[in-house]
Amino acid sequence: MAELTLDVARKILDAALAKGVEKKLKPLVITILDARGCVKMTAAQDGTSLMRAEIAHGKAYGALAMGMGSRALFQRAQEQAFFIDAVNTLALGRMVPVPGGVLIQDGGVLLGAVGVSGDTSDNDETCAVAGIEAAGLKANAG
């Protein structure tokens, strides 16, 4: 697979949402970006709060922008806060460096990223990973 298709994005989305329902999580927003950083798909469960779509996008965007899952960005922010702050300034504040942004890979090929927001960051990441793996792809959370 050379690119992230809409059908594959739908599988990722559906499986990520199903994981949230299975775990009885708070309402989630799932955003899937292709390798260019363009939105392939976004969905919000009923009852999500106002900024969840922007947060989900920021988690996926940060993962793509830095080439690592947002869990790794979170760790780096703790160790090198000035660097992550400077990069986020360059990114016009579009990065959200907390777990929940996961790279989508097919072998060694980067296809895009998934960002999830709505529950704890760890639970958001669990849903993103579940969606990617359900589509038969490799999840790189960091």
C-alpha cells in the first residue's frame, strides 16, 4: 500500500471508535491525516467537548511533523521543553505533544497519522493503536 486510502482510513476510524466503546471511554474525536498532513477523515462521537477536534488534529499533526508518535514528543517535551516550545512556535501552535498521536506505517512506509482526543491521553493512544492494527498496519506511538 503506497498511500492511505479512504477505505483504510474508515477501517482505522471504525476500529478506534469501537475500542473506545468497548472500554466505555468518554466521547472521542478521531482525526486521520495522510502522509502529506491533509485530513483524510475526522469523526466526533456525540457529546464531545468543544476543542476535541483541534486537539486530535494537533496530536496527529505533531506526530507527522516530527516523525515520531506524540508519546515520544511528550517525553521530549519533558526533557527539552525549550526545543518543543520552539518547534511548536514554528508550527504555529498546531502540535499537541501528549500521547494520542500515532504514526501509521506499512512496513517502512509512512502513510499518515491518527490523533485521538476525549479521554485520558493513554486511553486515546490505545484507541489509535487499535484502529491502526485492525487495518493490518503498524502503529508507531513513540
